[in-house]
Amino acid sequence: MDLKDVKHLAMLARLDLPEEEEEALLADLTSILGYINQINEVNVDLAENTAGPLHNVMRDDVVTTITGSYTEVLLASAPESKDGFVKVKKIL
Amino acid sequence: MIDIKKLTIESAHEALKKGDFSVRDLCEACLSNIKEHNERLNVFREVFGDVLAQADAAQARFADGSAVLLTGIPIAIKDNILIEGRKAGAASKILENYTAAYDATVIAKLKARGAIFIGRTNMDEFAMGSSTENSAYGPTRNPHDETRVPGGTSGGSAAAVAAGMAICALGSDTGGSIRQPAAFCGVVGMKPTYDTVSRYGLIADTSSFDQIGPIAKTIRDAEIVLEAISGKDPMDGTSSEPRKPSLEKKSKYRIGIPKNFMTGEGIDAELLKNFNDTIEKLKSAGHEVLDITVPLLEHSLAVYYILQPAEVSSNLTRFDGVRYGLRADGSTVNEVYMKTRGQGFGREVRRRILLGTYVLSHGYYDAYYRKASTLRTEIGKNFAKAFDVGAGGVDIILTPTTPTPAFKIGEKTKDPVSMYLEDIFTVPLNIAEIPGISMPCGVTSENLPLGLQLIGAKGSDSLLIDAGKEFERVLQ
């Protein structure tokens, strides 16, 4: 991993990094990868990676609340809203 | 004045029923301890303004006879559990001023029982850390030694119980976040089996590891809180119906000690001696103790620090400055995302998001994420074998909860790996989805509390609680 990777990962994760922090993060990540790389020494068949005893949990596709009953309280959490919608910057 | 540090849920309940003191008196005693110590210890992010009104409502239930064990009991709530109409922020700037729109299922269950919410407790930001130093609002201090950390991430909740600011507390545990602070603060903390408690209304850290659980002074208190909050919830598809406790009560337990897992560097010598002495006491009390090996256990921490950042990098994408919390200004929507997340997330959270993005990225996925999730399955199977009593397995596995007693504030913040190693004994349980309890087992020569970790098979929560009560009796 190098500084270019750190910048690229930050872009992928939509994370603005202060430039002075990039070097320190690179050092941290390198040291963490040094520790977790120990799993490379373990032999295990990756085909064994099955979902296991998991099962889907479904519910009936029916409306359980009154339409609009949470609109106000949920919009109140948004930094900006207008006419019952969350407002964002122009996308196109 | 009521001494909160000496009260259990049942002794408080009896006193309330007899009228020895009122719910108001009980709450005022907690508030008085908060007033005296919170400024220095930084345990609470917020003490709720309506505690006495809550107390009066609970008192009415004693008058009309509808009071249950938790009615009127002051409980501290970790800052990542939602209470409708109150602020919740996971100790992050990105959620500053966020007000919860609904009750977490655990909160609804406690409300139905008339419990008192005394305040929301400090934690590591988004429940990532081992010391509560990653809070955006400053570290919490350990009530036993104010120069030391209380553990984390539920450090505020554990410190609140230890300092008599609440009778019990809720925490959440992703890799040890209930058990490790319980050990550092000299109290009991339990992470139940993965499917026991609904996470609806818990701000997600790592969804395949997260569990809510109790922090209390005794195993019985933890049991009372756990019974109240567990159960199947249609809002959390991973939750299950409560398991029936086994009717056959054991009086002697078959205990396994994974010796080879406890020989590494970094394990405090005094702590290890305390652990070995504890085992001797349990042997003398007639419990059978065996050395066992759980293959691959030693790789749990590496597996954890791949899977945890991977899930977090995905879970935290919802914090984008659009629907809630902080929004930084920018000229394009992308710039708003970048700036909001850059300013809103603290250093450790940024580190884990980048690490998670890395281990999930094309070209590294097989080597990291896939390998780690395969190992996760294998570690789970190896634990199941160790607990297969029919094939000579054990009832319980014991380890120390932590490799060291509470460390100094600032001691490990410069080196993330040294901080991560604090979780070495606790993370395997989250990986294997199995239950664990940390209970006090003495102090060091410097009077720092030490924790004993009880580990059980998946779903053996009630056996673990019974064993904990027996060990409390032996070790007192």
C-alpha cells in the first residue's frame, strides 16, 4: 500500500482526508495489514465458505403504517427539506 | 442517602415495595452521584431532564400494584440506542443534534416495565475502540483510577454502574464492547448469543456481530435485564424466540481452559496469576477443569479486523449528509458527501472505513474478506466441537476477559494494533455468535479490577448465567 492507494480508497469511500493525515493513515493501515496478513499462513479451503444454516426472513407485503404518518418526524432529521422531500444539491 | 453501589435490582425493588424509599429518592441518589462525579469522569453525554417525572410515573405503578422488578430502576443507556424524541449520536459529530424518531425494541420493552432512563452514556464513536477514547466528546475516566480508561466501547455504561450513577445499564458488544469495560470497571457484563436481543433501533456497527446486552453489579441483575430485553422481534430478522432454560440444573461444571491461547506476549503476569488462582478456587469447589485446544482460535483477532471494517465501511455509507445529522457545504453533491464524511467521522472511524474498503476491493476480496469469512465458519465449528458434551466436550470455557487491567489514558492511542490486541479474548465469541459473561474476579496490587470471562455454546445463555451465579458464590 502507498499514498496513492490511500487517496484512492478515500475517494471510493467518499471521505475527504486532510492531506497531513494521509501519511499517518498509511502508516496505521500498513501496520494493521501487517497484523491481519497472518491469515495468509492458514490453509483453509475457500470452497468451504458456505452461507451455513441461514434462512430468509420474510414478511407479508402489506402496509402496516398510515401513509405519511412518519413523514414529518423523519424529514425533521434531514439537514434540509422542501415540500415533503429531502433536499440535496443538484445532481446533474 | 441511599448507597446505589450496594443496591441490586431485587434489593431496590423490595425497598420500593415496602416503601423504605421512593422511586424519586432512588433517582435522586443516582443524580447526586452524577452531579458529584460526572464532570470529571465524563460518563454521560446527557443526563435526561425528566428523570423525576419518569420516577413519579413509576411510583404510581407501585401504588396501583402493576410494578414489576424493573419498575423505577434507573438504567443508563449507551448513546447508540434510540429513545424516541431524545438525542442519540453514537458519540459522533456526524450525528450531532440527531433526535431519534422511534424507540429501539429494547427501549420499548424497558418502558413497558416502567424502568427509568437516567441518561445516555459516552462511548467510542460508532462503537469502534477499546477505551472510550475515540468519543468525539472526550474520553471517559475509570471510576477506580481516574488516570485510566474504563474500557470500551460501552465505557460510559460500565463506569455509570461502577460509580453508582445507575443501578444497571445497556451496552452493545461487537467484539467485546460490553465485557471488556465491565472487566475494567469491576462489574458484570454479558454478551448474549447473537440472535437473543433485537437490534432494531441500535445504530449499526457490524451487523453480523452486534448484540445489545446488560451491564450490572451481579449476575442476577444482568439476568433480570436480559430477560426483559430479549425475544423475537419482527423488526430484526436475526432475532429468535427465547430459548427455554434447561430444567436440569448442574451443580458442578466441566470447564475448559484454552491454555495455548493464553501464552502469548502482552498478557499481564499479575492478571495471569489471578486467573490461575481463580481456576484453583473453582477446582477446590469441585468443578472439573481440563486443558483444551480450540483450533484457529489464535487467528480470531485477525479475522475480526477484516470482517468488522468490511461491514462498517458498508454500514456507514448511510451517513452522507442527506437524511440526518451533519451536512457540510459543497458545490456538488459529491463534494457534500466527501466533506460531510471527512469532517463528521473521527480518526478511528476513518481508518476502519478505509481498511474495510481495501479488504473488499477487487483483487483483495478473496485474500481478505473471503478467507476471513471462511475462517469465521471454521472457528464457529471448532467452538461447537469444544462444547459437544456428548463427545467429551466442556460446559464452559474460561479465559481472562482482557490481557491487561485498565491501561492509562493515552497509552495506546498512538498504535492502533496495540489497542486492537486488547480485544484478543473477547472477539472470538462474536465471530462464533456464542454468549459470554465478564464477571469480577479480584483486583491487582494497584486495586484495578480484573475480569473472568465465561464462554458458552450457542444458545447456552441460561447455563452460563447459572454458572456465573455459582462462581460468584465460590469467588466472593
